Amino acid sequence: MKNDLRQSFHLEPLKGWLNDPNGLCFFKGDYHVYFQYVPNRPDGSGLKCWGHFKSRDMLSWQFTGTVLFPDIPDDKDGVFSGCGIVKDDTLYLFYTGNVEQDGFDLVTEGRQGNTILVMTKDGVTMSEKKVLLRNSDYPDYCSCHVRDPKVWEENGRYRMVLGARTLDDKGCVLFYTSDDLENWEFEEEMRTLNSGYMWECPDFFRFGENEYLSFSPQGVPHEEYRFQNVYSSGYLKNGVFTEWDCGFDFYAPQTFEAPDGRRILIGWMGIGDIPYTNPTAERGWQHCLTVPCELMPVEDGSLRRMPVRELEKLRCETTVLNGTESTVSLPFDLCACAHQDSFSLSLSGSTEMTFSDGVFSLRFLDEKVGCGRDVRKTILGSCKHLRILADKTSLEIFLDGGRKVMSTRFYPEDTQLTVKTKGLTCEVSQLRPMEVIRLGE
């Protein structure tokens, strides 16, 4: 069957451009996912707004439309990224109001990054906007690039972290504290050596006594097995930076706590300034979000990432592949066990995955399928388990129980794929589409 390029179980816009997830939270019985949104420009060239999805179960979603617009002088050039925090019966949404002046470089002058608060009782209807912090409230060694607030409660007070770029082109984050979510005082700065010129989309959370600072650095030197994309994203623990994802399409992740205590991560399945393309743009829309994933710490303090268990309810027909060549239909969920030290898996001869000598590789052999994507590699040591969530135009590959992950878009012409494996025993489940009700379009 010819591929219509519409995702079946990933959140994407019906039209326009999507990027960073924002304001992730559970509020009044629903999961809320806000996102950067340009409703009528699939190339992302228009003013950034916030779109909004909500769901009771992370399986059936409602799109309520565009809920935040750049409509005051302090955000006139875009409603940029931010977060949400629930207090009593109100959801507090924080974001960066972008203001740009013509004729300036917008790095050292001519840009405002205003931290703005809005409140909502239903997740959709917003209060008046209140500017909390302006450029003059940030340290004087910062450039005009300070943005993307993340707020959380800690020991009876509130803390905020902002991503920043210094005047000498070093990435860092800024911590602020507050007693009431409205009046904020600078607390401290954090940076590390050789970590790029700008840190975007910061996040901060704990597992037990372990602290994790997540951010998306720009300007990190590329390596053969790490930092292979234009921009990176990962988390810092005890001074060690670990990438969230080693694939072609992953950036700006954010986390939140589910009602049962799980730490859930959602990322943008895309990156800015990429050298490859997405043919959906020609049809009027571009990009999607990753599936929600649960984060789980392991003994060494690193984090595993696996799809939330709710997605297993989308499974229907299941077949077993054992070194044979079979035809499967997109979308599907493939779970595999390796019975030797090296293995391979091919999708219609156009997309190849191999594990050998401790290195896992994802390679596109057909330009039409990869659309400019070529190869990504990661060092894994050993890999006994492999899981692939394959949608109409995306692959999320979870290696060895989520110790490493590769996310990518791909664009096969047909939804019928030939799966050929070596060294693997695979169970493949077809996936039914999740329901998305679009109230706002």
C-alpha cells in the first residue's frame, strides 16, 4: 500500500510546523502536551505559537488548537519554549517571549528574551500575560540568548533553570528561586568545559539522591560515535554528559512526572538546520514528537529510556520471525533477542541496522528513503535486546533495554516492508492507529 506519510501513533500537526515540546504535565485528569507551532508554514518561517494536545491515557488525544499567540509587545516575535507547573487548581505556564529589532546581530544586542507567565484553569483558556524577567534581570556576562524556562518545586520553594549563551560564546544555565512563582531571584550559574556556545531547553529532575540536568547544547564538536548531529541533547550527572539519543532526529526533550511517579520524557523528532529533508513539508506539514518514554535509572546512575507501557495496548496481530525474510506492514512494534554477538536487520533493503564488534549502526542505503540521512553509529559493548517502534515515517530504536536509543525519520514509498534478519529472533506486532480528535482545526 502506498505510504500517505501520515503518522499513526505520533503527535504531529495536520498542517504547519511543529518543534519543541513545552509545558508537559498532568493536570485535572489529563496529560497535556504543548508544543512550538507555526500553523500555516511547514518550513517554520512564521511566528512561533503554542499548540496543545491533551489525553486521558496517552493513547487517545485531542488537539485543542493554538492556545498561545505572540500578541503583546514582550513576545511580538514568537512564543518560545517553556514549561508548566501545577499549583492547587491552576496550571502555571512559563515561556520565553522573543523580541527582535532589525539591524542588530541579535546575539549581543537587538534581542529580548522575556520570561513570561500565563495561568489557565482548563489548559486552554489563558490569563493575561505577566513578564517576570527581562534581559536586565540576567547576569551581565550573558548575551541576548537567554530562554526556555523550566520550573519545579523543591523543599517548599520554587526553582527555575534557563538556558543561556555568554558574551564569550560559552553555554551555561542560570538558576533562579522564588517563593510565589512570580518574584524570582538569581541563585547560581552552571557550566562545563567544551560544551558548546549555547545551552537550550534545560530541564532538572532527581531520582533519589541523584540530580540530572538535561539540556540541548549547540556548538559541540562532532565525533564519529558521539555528537554526530548538527545539535545535540543529553543530560549531565556528576560532570559527565550523556546523549539522550544517537539517531538523526531528536532534540529539545522535556520531562514531567506522571501521577504514578514515572518520569516521562518527550522530545522533538527533528532538529533545526539539518542537511537532510522531510518530504511532508511539500504536503503542508513537518515534524512530529517522539512517543512518551519512561526514564529508569540503572546502578551506575545512567538512565534507560523505553516507551511507556500504555503503547502496548496498540498491539494487535503478532508474528514470530526467526532468521527468515517476511513482509510486515507499517506501523509495527518489533521486539528481538540476539542469539549471537553480531546481528543485522534490513527493511526492504533500504534501511540497515547492524551490531558488530560492540558498535551499532543505522544506515540508509536508499536516498529516497533517507532523504539525505546516511549513517549513525554508537558504541554499546553488548546488545542482547532490540526494540523498534516503526510508524509510517519514523523509527525509534531502543537498544539493550533502552541503554541507547536512535530516533529517525524515514520515508518508504510503501507501507509493506520486507524484514530480513540475521542473528535475531523477532516478534512483530502490528499497531493500530491511536485516535486524535482535532477540535481546534
